[in-house]
Amino acid sequence: MNIAVIGASDKPERFSHQALGLLKEKGHTAFPVHQRLKMIDGMTVYPSIKDIPQPIDTVSMYVAADISSGIAADILGVKPKRIIFNPGAENPDLAQQAKAQGIQTVNNCTLVMLRSGQF
């Protein structure tokens, strides 16, 4: 499964960084997205979700609602099957827009979902 991690971090203590590693460990292909970073642990970082050259199955959000609202058109434009809003990244407006387009939305922690088999 192809997963875009929006708000990916190069700091190992950050949950978004930990999610990148656990996604790979569980056999998924993670695509980190961050406007300023270029590489994270050998992975190319994309400045925008629309720059990812593969179809995206799931978007894992690690940015605040004001940021995700600003890139909502790009997120919805790649037509993911699901958007996971991690704690602190909830965005009811974006979730409503996504649901209107048939995209599943989940308010949950990607790390917990991966570790508990709910992913």
C-alpha cells in the first residue's frame, strides 16, 4: 500500500518519523511530504502530495488543520482511498470534503493502527 505522510519529520522522536519506519517495517511504501526537507533516512521527501509519482492509497496527516486546509485541493486531487487524521491533525472541514468524494476518513493514530492490526 502507498502511504503519503504529510508533515513527515527528520526528528526520530516525532510520531510522523516513527510512522515512516513502522510503515516500511510492515511492508508499506511510505512517501514523506514536507515543504523544506529533501531526505529522511534515505527516503526522498516530496514538497507536495501532488509530486508523488505513484497512486496514493492512504494519507496519514501530521499537520494542523490550518495547514491541511491550505493543501486540501492537492490532497483530494490525488484521490486517496483513505485519510487518517492523527491526534492533533483533525480537520472536520477536510474530512467532510473527503467524505463527499467517497474518501474514507479516520481519526486515529497511524502508529496504534499499525501495531494493533487495524491499519
